[in-house]
Amino acid sequence: MSAHQALTQLVPLAAKELDENKVTPGVLGFIVFAVMAAGVWLLMKSMNRHMGRVNFEEAPEPAAATGSERESGKSA
């Protein structure tokens, strides 16, 4: 008996046990969801760690500073 024949004989049995009005994701759906949730949690933790290392101090733009100095120098 080949695997294909065994599969074709077992499919009707599984279809009789399956309630068409009640379909749930089951254990596999829970495992996939849990893995995805853990991955998102780890990514958020990593992002917070990386954002904590950022030291951002806003400095004035060099073009704006030199532009105001040139205007004051020309008028004097």
C-alpha cells in the first residue's frame, strides 16, 4: 500500500469527524502566534536598548550661523 492510497483512504474519515461549523486554529495556530508575539517582544526590547544609546544634541546649522554673521559684517 503506497502513501498516496493510505492518504486517500484516511481523508474521508477525517472529513466525517470535522465539524464544519466549528473550526479552530488549534495548537499549531497558538504556537505560531506565540512565536510571533515573542519575536515582536524581542524586537521592541532591542529597539528600546538601541534608542537608549542615542545621544542627540541639536546644533545650529552651519549655513544659518555663517549667513547671519555675513549680514552683520556687511552692514557694519
